[in-house]
Amino acid sequence: MKPEIVISVSATVIALASLWVSFTESRSTRAHNRQSVRPLLQIRRVKNVEGGRTGIQVLNAGLGPALVTGTTVWLDGAEIGAWGHESHRRITAGLSMQPRHSTLPRGLPLLTGKELPLLVLDDFDPVAHEPFWRLVTERLRIEIRYESLYGGEEFRAVKDPRQQ
């Protein structure tokens, strides 16, 4: 075999190997970059924090902002709809007090470290507000669907009354 052919074949193999390494490295870098800005929403029940605030709040404990893509709320196992003013009215219809609430419209960005009160009472009294606490702990299920700025991940945060 002529030396020119051996050199040409060797150069082609090295070029293909280099191309493969570049391709896999590029995929790894892209995956790392996506993880480096991954949001992580947590829906939490809080009781008597910061001067008596009690209820449900959402926190972005991730590394990047979360974009809300949708929400669903259930009351006593029946689907109410998306989290918003109308669902708030239906959920709190039987309560004597009106808790504060925040809406989660599609496309809302939740910044890293940001807490958003979904349904809260500011001056909680365990006896007077027992129906509200029962609503928050036993009757209400909330699901928030979200993604990072890259999009397409379809992450979910769920607060189920069966979860502690």
C-alpha cells in the first residue's frame, strides 16, 4: 500500500473522530447550560410566618427563572380550572374571610428566589380561621406547569392535600 493512501486514510479517520468528539462535546455543553438555568418551583403550605401569614405560596428554588405554562386547581377532588380570580372566588365562596391571592397567568416569569403568595391570610387565628386552614391542608390541590427560558421541558409542581 502506498504511503499517500495510508496518510490520507489516517487523516480522514482522525478528522471523523474529531468531528464526533466536537459533536458530543457540543451536546454535553448544551445539556449543561440547560441545567445551569433550570427552575425548580415548590408549592408550600406556610403557617404563622412573618407576623402571622398563613396559606399557600410558590417559591422558585431553582437556578433560573420559571415561565408558567399552565395551572389547574381541584377542590375536594373536582377540577375547578386554572388558578385565577374566578377559581379564587369559587374556592373561597364558603369562607367568612377573604384571603389574599395572586394569579398565575400563562407566561408569567417567576424569578430565582422569588416567593409568590398564592392564597394567604395575613393575621391567622387558629380558632377563627380553622375553615381556611382545612381548605389549605385537606381540600385544595394545585398543579403548576412551567418551563425554563429554553422551553419545552414541561416541568410540574404539585401540592396535593395527601402530601405533607
